[in-house]
Amino acid sequence: MSQALYRTWRPALWEEVVGQDHIVQTLQNAIAMNRIGHAYLFAGPRGTGKTTSARLLAKAANCLAEDSAKRPCNVCANCVAVNEGRFLDLIEIDAASNTSVDDVRELRDKINFAPSQGKYKVYIIDEVHMLSTSAFNALLKTLEEPPNHVIFILATTEIHKIPATVLSRCQRFEFRRIPAPIIVKKLQTLTKQENIDIEPEALNLIARQATGALRDAISLVDQLSSISKKVTLPIAQDLLGTATNQAVIDLTDAIIKQDQSRGLEIIQTALDSGADSRQFARQTVEYLRDLLIIKLGVGKQLELTPEVRDIMNQHAESMQTEQLTSIIEDFSKAATDQKTNWHPGLGLELAYASAISWQESAPVPQVQSIPQASYSAPAASYSSPASQIAQSPTVKSSPKVSPTPKPAQSKKPAPAKKTPPAQVQDMPNQTGAAEGKMELTSENLNAEMDKFKTAIKRGNSSTVGLINSARIYVPNNKTLVLNFATQILCDMMRDENNMKVMRIVVEYFFGKDIRIICNFGDYDYTEHANDSDEEESLLDAVAKRFNGVIIETGKED
Ligand SMILES: Nc1ncnc2c1ncn2[C@@H]1O[C@H](COP(=O)(O)OP(=O)(O)O)[C@@H](O)[C@H]1O
Ligand SMILES: [Mg+2]
Ligand SMILES: [Zn+2]
């Protein structure tokens, strides 16, 4: 095979795009009616057809077919040129490698030239979330008044990283994960045409493993068919490593039961039967991550068989959110750690040992009372109870003492961990509140915390779970920081559905122009509270250090 299978199978016509009917329909209509927009944003998981659809749109916009409803025709000179990758007016930019403001300026200078071959110059900017802030600003200027002959198609897998100002100027299309049955159907056509001998059960397995990304599914077929003439289910299982799934489930069971010998036995058996220790650690991480998703109330999005869902629901029920994230971290270390390489099982065993001792060692929650002098030290431990609002150095309060540790064998969450938010202390605040709204201070927020959370819960019940696991800072009266213990939690919060609720509720309570910063890890916000130019320096620092996402209220279209 000279070319990767997924490339040779890139749809050349709208009809070949699957699983994105709502998008295809809308774009086809726009083309048929000659109402093509100037700025599009294609968002969604990788391998679901964003680049494919962007190229189809570019091709259709420049297609010479008489009947606009038949564009792209795939036979006219322009269509052929696009298909052969030599159409000069289709410019594809990978933002991941052209992130600077100069790159965008250069683009801006060039777009004023008329198209050389076609009717439109089409710019596809892939991974657009990778652009720097200044590059975004430069792009924004262009999006404000694009020349008539220009079409922008921005594509991203991480829509939450796109500034609201850019979002509001684009027609937005959200690509969905492609359901497994549709993937199977596509793979059937493909394997038949490519003369690939593959068992239907193997196709089912591949489709499930691809989790909605058709590209991944095609790549797996490609890989499997290159190692075996006939692809059977056992071969597919071997390569995809699903035979060890049961081991992961058993291991989780052992963690919950805190059964030391059972867990080590499971690990040993898996390794003895040929499992790769890191792969096993990775699978464990994936499984636990799914439990976390279930725990946060968004398990519906997981594609699971009813039996597995039952088991997972039980597992999720028996673990606490903080426990899960902590165990996930243990096992991701095992998946990447080089130090324990010399002993294949060691990383896993250490992770397991740490996982079952979590309840004993964990929460002696030291609260976030951090005297200014000593604040350069890392902030309080993240096993501290959820939803306490960290206080500033300006306030004197003694550390709260942890709730009584609970017995090691208990499987139920310690009640103390659900402690409602502690009192809030805030930073010096400068100006007054926005008209008619409450000023954003930690005191005000603290006083309204119950109502605040109820409002969030009404918007989305899983969002409030995340908020409960965050530390909340109010470094100044325009900024609210949600600081998470781990990246996993932070990424979940960054999900658009959660952010939207948050934005609306914050705006409702505190007015417009409040920045909500979502990040993870230790960070000394108080250090920046008194800077003269405090907003900028805070935001810059966060963006640099923690890849923080900044959401602003009142900025959505
Ligand atoms: N919705 C889809 N319909 C048909 N093929 C698809 C679809 N999504 C992905 N593919 C297949 O996967 C390959 C990569 O898709 P691509 O459009 O580059 O994904 P994305 O840009 O969303 O990451 C395509 O060449 C095609 O083979
Ligand atoms: Mg792409
Ligand atoms: Zn054409």
C-alpha cells in the first residue's frame, strides 16, 4: 500500500461523508443557493471529517459545474486540481506549526490579492486553537472584514480554546463522534473494495475501539491487514489489547476491596500471559477515567454495552472523585515512568500499592490558609476538601483541622470530604461592581455560595460536581479562578457545556466582563493580586504556566 488507507479513502463527494448529516446538509444547501459564508469554524474530535469537509467546501466553492446543486462535480478543471493537490487558491495552514503573529500578518497581507485560479481563495487553518493570543488578534482583524473573494475555514479539536471574539465571527459546525454501526458499515464497504479479508466480529471490535473517529478505525484496519492475510477476532484482540480488559476490571475491583494480594496476582497473571506493563497501565487509566466521567454524571456519552455499564456504574459508585483522580495519576505514572523500566511489573505494582493505600494516607486536609511569608512554598495539598475557597494573604485565619480520618476498610466516602465550602477570604478589591450586580469578591461569593451552586446545578448537574472539586480564587473583582487538582478534571471543566453554564451563572451574579480562568496545578495567585497591571500579568502568567483557558462573561454572541 503506497498511501495510508485513510487518505485514499478521503471522501471526494458529499455523499461519501458519513455520520455528519446535519453539517453536510447545511453546507450543500448553502452551495446550492450560492450563499457561502466567509468564515467557518469546524469543531469536533479528530478523525471525524473536519479536514475532509473543509476541502469539500473549498472544492464546491470553486467548482465550475453549471448546476450549483451538483458542486463539487469532481470532473471540472478546478475540482480535478483540488483533488490532485495543485489548486493554488486552496491554502492549508497548520496552525500547530505557524503559530506566530508574523505568520498571521503574512497571511493578512496576502489575502488581498485576488484568487489566481478560482472564484474564491480558501484558507483552511487547521488546529486553529494553537495560535497565540496575538496571532488570534491579528486573525480577528481579518475575520472582521474578509475580502469578498476569501473564505476562511478554521478547524479545531479544542473549541474551548477559541476566543469568544473569534467564535462570534464564524459559522460554527460541531462534528460528532461517528456511531459504531456507521463505522462498521463504512469499513465493510472499504474492506470489500480493498479485498481485505476480515471477520465481521473483528470489524465490530475495531469500530468500538475507534471511539467515533473514523480515521482511527480505517488506520486499524490498515494495520491489521498488513500483519495478517485474514484478520480474525483473536488477531484483532491481540493487537488492540482488549483481551486484558477483564484484567483491568478485576484490578479495579481489587482496588475497591483493598485486597492487596489479589491485585498483585492480577497484575502478575496479566504480565505472565504476555500483556505489556505500560499498555496495561494505560488501559487501567482509560478505564478509571471513564469511571470519573460516569461519576461526574456524564456517563451517557460513553458507548458501553449494558453489562459493562452495570459494572462500571458499581465501580464508580464505590469510589470518590478525589480517589479516582489520585489513582489515575498513580497509573499514568506507571504508563510513562522510565525509572521502573528494568522491572516490568514494578511500576504497576507501585501504582497498585499506592491506589489501595489511598484512603489511609489521603485527606488530612490542611486548609488553604496561607500566610504571605510562606506562600512561596507549594500550596496546600490537593487532597484537601473540595470547594473551599482559598484565601488571600491579607486575611488572618488559622488553618482548619481535618475531619476525623475514617477507618481504612470503609468503602463509603468519608462524609467530611463533602464538607460544604469554608469561609472565603478575599484579596484587596479595587473598583466597584458592574451596574446593578454584586461585586465579585470572595466574601460575596462565599455568602452566595449555596445559591451560586444551585444555579449551576440547574444548568447542568455534572458541572456542580466539578466545581465542588475545584479550589476557587478571587484574585481581583474581575477574575474568578477555578483551580483543579489534575488536568483531567480541568479538561472536563473546559468542556463547552460546563463552561457555558459557568459563564451564564457568573454573569448573572456578578455581571459582565468577568474572566473565568480554569487551570490546574499549584499557582500562587496571591502574588499577582497587588500588581498595578494586575489583570494582564495574572492572565499572562496563567496562560504561560498552566495553559489556562480564559473565558469572559458577556462576550458570547
Ligand atoms: N465523516 C466522515 N465520513 C467519511 N470518512 C471520514 C469521515 N471522517 C473521517 N473520515 C476518514 O478519516 C480520514 C481523516 O478524516 P479528516 O477529515 O482528516 O478528520 P479530521 O480533520 O476531523 O481529523 C478521511 O480521509 C476519511 O478517510
Ligand atoms: Mg484534520
Ligand atoms: Zn467541479
